[in-house]
Amino acid sequence: MRRILFKTHIWLGWIIGAQLFLWMLSGLLMVAMPIGTVRGDHLRATLTAQPLPGAPFFPPEQILGDAGADTLVLTRLLDRPVYRLERAGKPLGLRDALTGATVEVDDALARQIAAARYAGPGKPVSVQWTAADAAPREFRRDVPAFAVRFDDPEDTIFYVHGITGEVAAVRTDRWRLFDLMWGLHIMDWREREDFNHPLLIAAATLGTVAVAGGIGLLLLRLRRRKRGAPAALRG
């Protein structure tokens, strides 16, 4: 029995050892990084509530009828009150809440929004449009957006929603390291989203068997030592 356990443990160690090491290393690095800094919360400026202007607003029923939206939300874009139009929970566009004019989120506006929401030491240096069906892997959103890059030590990118103007995501080198570790941990090295695939299940099974075999060998060794101890020591 001991010989079978020993051989099984050794072979499983060779087969699964590298992945066991990666599980430990990636897990250690992920838990060592506060999730708030991974998400870039320390680089987001705190928004203060501002009163809406006292001027009369454009009639919302006229906008709903023209745009074919089923929901209209009064919100603020920088220092400007706007209506956000939605249909079935998806954003359609923005309208100026005072004039009813369409508000387009373009490169210049996206840069202004990102700069206003940024609390780090850098400045925006570039703006790049990303289509919903061709978003960078790190964005993890199927929405159109502007990627506003800052020249700070963390290589920060603010992704500004191309329709609503909201900051949809913040990505930094710290987030990218965490994402890499997550991919190694779940063995989905490309998409880094699937943690129920057969390879991971097989590796986890082999790892469990290897650890169980090691525990079994340890128990057998302790048992043999106890049997071989002098009678006086055994009490």
C-alpha cells in the first residue's frame, strides 16, 4: 500500500507540480493586492453632489416620443444636466436637459470626462475609440468606449462609455498583473473568464489526489515510527 501511494504521489507531483506552484503563487499575489486599488478606486476622483439649475427643463415627453425610448433619466454630465435615454435597459443617447439638443460623446468630451474623474498624478495623453465588437481584452465590456490613457506610473486607462459618457472601467498595470494571475489561477490563459472548463477540473482532481497521497504517506510514516519506538517511550 505504501509503495503504491509513494509512486502515485511522485508521478502526480511531476505531472501537476508546476500548476500547484502557479496556484499558490497566483493566489498569494492576488490576496496581497487590495481589490480597491486593483479596480483603480484610488485614481477615481470623488464626485460631489451639485444642485440642478433652476431654469425650466426641456419637456421630457417630447424627447421620449422623438427618440423611441421607454426610459428617461435626468443626470449630469460634467457641469451639464442631461437626459439619458434608454430602451429595454440599454442606453440610446444623451439629450441636453435644458435645450433638448443631442449630446454626442466624442474624443474631446471623453478626454474632459476622464480628466475630471481622474485623481492621479498624470495627464491624459491619448484618446482611442474602441467599438463594442472590437474592445480590448482588458476592457471586458461589450459597449463602445473611448480609451483615455494617462502618463502616470501605472499606465492608467479610463474607459469612457461612448454613449452615456460614464467611466465604465479603470485599468492599470496593477489590474493587468491581477488579471494575469487570475488567468493562471483558473488556467484560462487567453480569455481569463472560464473557471469550469475540463482542464481545470482535471488539474484540480489530480492535485487533490496528490495532496491526499502525501497526507497518506505522512500518516503511514508516523504509524511506522510509533510502532518502532521503544516500549518505554510508547508509555
